[in-house]
Amino acid sequence: MYAYLKGVITEIEPTYISLENNNIGYLIITPNPFRYHLNEEVKVFIHHYLREDSDNLYGFISKLERDLFIDLISVSGIGPKSALAILSLGEPEKIIVAIENGDVKFLTQFPGIGPKSAQQIILDLKGKLVKAELVTKKDDEVSEALEALGYSKREITRALKNIDSSLTIEKRIKQALGVLIK
């Protein structure tokens, strides 16, 4: 079992990336390959999906995203393809909020997810995702401010994980900028 792989992105395709580590190239299926950049050194969180007819590595930008993928594929009727379609949004926190709030409409916007599948996801996962970091209004405002300053969603997510959530919005922005400048 792999937790993550570190390496250099050598190829980006519509459904996967190739990551080179110690002269070995790993083909990693990912929800949104285009958030990576060629020749970028990255840490990709991995889920090794092994079935009778397939042996695939699925890669994610964060542990939260990987854990949500694992939770989604545990739902009856939801396979890796559907889970990737949901995660292609790139914001696992919003998906978790939708599940916790029972928002069928939000979940049915993804390809392959109809009302029955959305209800099954909510039934199986609601209340089980509490460990996940939920989006707060403060996070949204800090995120918007940092986006306006030109930071990527990836950088913003990293910064939000490293700041004190009890501070005021202004102090959170200042602390996030401190993290991003390092």
C-alpha cells in the first residue's frame, strides 16, 4: 500500500499524469491532471485500487481528497470513475458540505450521478465525514482575498491548513500571507 509518491511530473494527459521517481514512471489517474505542471516536483497522495480486472493508482493533491475518494467508492453503485467526476470540482470541502447538508441537487450536477446515486451517497456518508475540514465563511473570505492577490487554489489550500482558525479574517489573511511567502 502506498501513502504518497514524490517525484517530477513528466506527462500530463486528460485523465492521468506520469510521475517519475527514481527512474520509474508511475501512471497516476487523477481527478484534474491539469492542476499539475510539467517538470514540477510534487507529492501525490495515492490510493492503490486493485480489482480482478484492474490495477490502478489514483492520485490526489491532499489527504482529504484521497480520503473522500475512498469514502465515495465505498458507496454502493459508485466506482472510481464516478468518484473522480465528483472530485474533479477540486474542492473536497464543498462536496463534504453538500453531503452533510443532504444536497442532492449539488451532487447530481456531476456526470454519472443521478438522484438515486446522490441519495445513496448521502445515506451512506452523512455524519461519517465529520473528521474532514469543512468550509467556513472565514475560509471562503480568506480564500477570495488570496485569489485576488494571484495565489493558486493549491497554494491557498496549503496556507489555510497552516493558519489559526480562531483569528479574525484580517489576521487570518495576514497569517496566510506569512505562510505563502515562506
